[in-house]
Amino acid sequence: MTAAHQVSPFELDVEDDSTYETLCQAVHIANDYRTMLHIRVYNESSRYYHDDGVSLKYPRTQSAIRISELLESGHLKDLQGFHLKDRWTLAFNLARCLLQLHNGPWLQELWNSENFFLLCERTKEDRKLFNVQGPFIYSTISENPPSLPQLTHFDKYSLLLSFGQFLLELAIGKKLPTAKTEAGKLSPYKTLKNNFVEMNKGSLSNDYKEAIEGCLYFHKFMKDEKGVDEEVRIRTTIFKRIVQPLKRNLQLFNEGGASNNIGTIKIGDLNDKLLTTPQITKPPISRPSHPSDIERTRDDHINNSDSMSSESESEYDGTEGNLFGTFDIRDSRSQESTSLQWGYTFTRLSQTYRKRFQYTLDDERVKVAILDTGIDRNHPDFRHPRLKHKNGQGFIWAKEEEAQIDRIKSCQNFCDDRPNNEDVTDIDGHGTHVAGIILQLAPTAELYIARICQGDEKYGNIALKDEPKMLEGQSKQPVGNLKVYCHRVEEAIEWAIKHKVHLINMSFGYKIWNKKLDQALKKAREHGIVIFAAASNSGNHEQVSWPARISERAICIHSSIDHGTFPSNFTPKAHPGINNFMVVGENICSHWPESKGGGFRAMTGTSTATAVATAIAALLIAFIRQSVYDKEKRDEVEKAVGRVRLDDLNAMGALLKHISTKTNGYYWISPQLLWKEFSSTGMREDPILASKHGWEQIQKALRK
């Protein structure tokens, strides 16, 4: 049970002391007269107060539903109907209640989804939930109320273990498989530990993990608290290890650090939800694109599924996307640099290009369109050829190549904030950083810059006290000018088609499908353009963004650690039915606008990973188009598989898959490209044999 309306003792009419009523009588009177019933429980008696001046918030509510039923039915798997702001607020509210009610007569059942209820109105078509942030618990009012089961050893604090299990279920949206002891008894400890160890590799925030660990290892943390009174030590441990971490998790979300991009949460706000069938058989009908950026709020849920509807989100039109590049402001000084810093992947890609390619300036360029926040064309490094890594000598200019600024062929501003439609000056940094990655890794690429997002001139500025504190993997908040509207992207794709680009880099994504933008994406594919799209930075909390999750529209790119052995903890789980590619996306060093200090900056996210993957695709296209090649071998390959064209989404996907290593459900693209198995000592430096080996790999990939 929970208080639907709080009232202080001084607000009560002292003369109206209804202690003579039984609880059943009080409820009957409240129901008959449609009044709010307040109950105050004393040591010896109860007191009831009927308030006919308060309108009932839920007059149509007829029953309640267990949260476990919502988990089992799949309604909590996706976040469009039960958002993160509701989940984190619910978790925090329950933790506070647990602290207050512990060792009292109200706690008669385990603190889990089986014993939490939400008010629910059921109809033939759906169910409407009321106040999902304020659940009810079941209690028996009796002189001898039931007590919690008494367990031993690791399961001693079963109340806390059950709550830890609930926190994990709330985050992933489904029931956890139970575990038993060797004797065959159900063990809350083993259930939580087994599932948490598996999930700990995912994307839960550190604070949320800390709260679950507080429940899991409660018996150990209890020993750290001093004092004789066990109940005081229990409450202190609950407060320190569970309540406070959940509060920090919620505060981080409120400050703008959460990856699902919802605005400020007021604790205790009512939030009603309309739950429909979790399965979707066709994309939702898109709504018209918003014509202007002005007067948009932060209260938009950007990057998730299409499966449930919510009355509280009725103003959201689904046309704003989210950029997926972030900084760790906690250590931002170490991310600034006056020179490039490369990791394993970048170094190996550079070596692969230097050893395996015979590309010349006379060869056809690979045209890459970058849809982002623009670019700083005045960056000093762009006036020179790209920097290349030379063993033992650090970075040197690639003097045989043209200046990077000359590889930026065309620019167009699709935002309505500037009179000059060719002004793509980047005040944000995200677009410059992405463009810099492709310029570094793909010497064969020329860029077409489409500014489709205004950006935020405060973003990444560590000197500003009001800069949002973004933790690793969290997405940029779409406040005001940071939103990526569908109509801009549609126009930019049309522009890219006219320029006959080969690749489009989209380091952003959307929560839902949009009809007009989908048509533009389809048209791009029909014109031989391969689109690379970021998967999102929301980890297991959300599914892969659209269009990355649609294999007929784009190639989906996740982020991995540098050596590719594990996905980044913020990358979402592999989406079913598509090829989930991943490349390094953590701490990627690239260019930073002069207006914000210049130099180079490390950035993390599937945004940066997408840029790396786009550069790899540009290299593969360049390889099949270079004028110096083994003609005999190429003719043999094309006789076997037909004309080799990587301007087809399926062909590009097949080749990327062939040169990848499958790990943890993802395909990690090798920086050695076509030559990861070309390791014979005597053959390694022979360009003719290397070219032949490359064509053999293309033949194997496309034949599959």
C-alpha cells in the first residue's frame, strides 16, 4: 500500500476523529461518496479521514497488476511505453520505502516484482497503468502479520537479495532465471549473482551496478558498519549501499547524462501508461516533420523501439535523432592533445594501406557524404596532407598526397539558422571529429559535408561550469539545436544523391521509423549508395537505433574496445536478424574546432565507430577501383561472381562479414582488411601476391 495523498497531522480535523470505524467501513464510505480516504495508524488504534474536497485521480481504476506480469508479458522489454525515467524513479522510490519500512509489520513479502502492484484499468484492447513511479505492496492488517522467510548463510538477507533481483529485472525488462543450491533449494543469492555477473558486462551505469552489488553483497557490507544495534547497521547499509547509489543514478539522469535523452524528472510525478500488445507487425505511421527548431524541449525520448505507446509522450513526433559521440568530462584534460594519438586499430589500418594498396592520384576518388554538425575548414591540420604513422618516427606528413582541405569537395547547410547555405562552420565539434577520422584513415576519400544539426557551442568546453557531465558512452542530449530532424536528413540525402556519392556516414539514429526518411534511404540504395549508421550508446537499455537496425537500409555499426575482443559497455546488444558489425569507438583522437581550442580531442561512442567503419568501406572500394592491380586475377574473380561492385548494400555487408571475426554476437571488422590471413613471411611484402590474395578474399565473400 502507498499513500495516494499525503496530509500532515495539523491538516486533519481533530474533531473528526473516526476511530470508531473499522477499515472496511471506512473504505465502504469512501467508495460510496467518492472521497479520498486517509489512514493514520497508531500503536493502539487507527484513524480514518474522508476528504471530499480532493478529486480522485483514478476514478476508473478497477484492479491492480503485478509488475511480474508486465515482465513476463514483454511490456518492459522496450522503453517507449515504460521509459528509463519511470524505471529509475521507481527503483529509487522503492529503495526509500525499503529503508523506512524495514523490520516493520508492513514488510511481509519479499521485495520483488511478484509483490509490487500498479493500479490498472483493463479493457478488451489494452491496459492503462496509473502512476508507474508509485507502486503498491500487499500487506495483511492483523495483530499477528506474516513475517519474511528466515534463511541462512548467503541467503540470510533475502529481502535485499530479492530487491537486487528486481533492480536487475527492471533494467533488462524481463524475469531472471532462478538458481538452486546443490540441495535443490531456490537460492536468491545464486539467482542474483549468476545473472548479475552476466549482465555486468552490459551498459548499466556504475551507480546502478553499485546498488545491485549492495543487495548482492549485503552480508559483507554489514560487517563494515560499526555498532551493536543490528537494525541500525542494516538501515545504514541500505542507505549507503542502495539508496544513495540509486539517487546518484537518478541525479545523473536528471542532469542530462542519460543515454535515452529524457529531461528533468521530478520525484513522485504521476506518470500513466497505455500498454498495447508488445509485438509490432508493421512500422508505425510517421507524423509530419517539424518545420522549425524553435521552442523544442528536452523531454523527448530519442532512441528506442516501436512497440508500445504512452500517453505521457503524446507531444513527441518521433522526428528528432540523436548524435552518438561523447566525452568523459571527469578527465577531459587528458583527452586534449596538440598531436594525433593512435591506438592499435588506427595503426594497423595505416600499415595495411601503406603495404597493400597501389592507389594513385589519378584513380577515381571514393565520395563520402557526412551528415553531421558541419566541419571546421580552418583547422590548421587540414591545410596539410594527412599525417601518417611511420614505424619508429611517430607521425609524418604524407607528402605524396594532397592537402586534406582539398579533399573536402562540397558543403551544404540544411539548418535554417544561417543565411549562407554553404556555411557549414562547426560550432559543436562532433562533425569535425567524425570528418577528421575519415580523412585520417581513408586517403582515397573525398568528403561532402552536409550540416543537418546545428550543434552546441558549449559542448565539450571544460571551462564552462554548466557543461553537462557526460560519462563514457552516454549520448549527447538533444537540447534545442542538438536535434537531428528527419526533414533535414531527407534533403541531405537528396543532395548526396545528386553528387553521386558512394557512402553516407550517419553517426546518429532515431527511436522510431519515419516514412519519408525511409523513402529517402531506399532511394539512396537504389542509386548505389551504402549507408553506415550508428547503433546507439544506450547499451542493453535500448535496442539498436533506426535505421541501423534495418538491414535493407543501412549497415549497423557498434563500438568495441581497441583490440575488438569485447563490445564497448555502452553499445546495445546485437540486434536479431542483421549483421551487427563493430569497430573501435573508444577514445578516438581526431580534430577539434579552432573556436573551441583547436588541436585534437578524444571522443567515444558509436558515432566514432561509425566513422571508422565508413573509412574502412572507402578503402575497400578504393582497392577494387585502383588502376594498378592483378588484371588476370580480377578477370577470374568477375568471371566467377560477376562484376564486383561494392555500391550494393548486400555486397558490402558480405565483404565486411568475410573479413570480420565473430565475437560475443558481433562481427569485429579486422583492420588488416582483406589480408588478415596473408601471413606467409616470404609473400608479405610482394604487392602482386598481396593484390591476388585480396581478390581471392573478395571472390570468397561475394560467392557466399
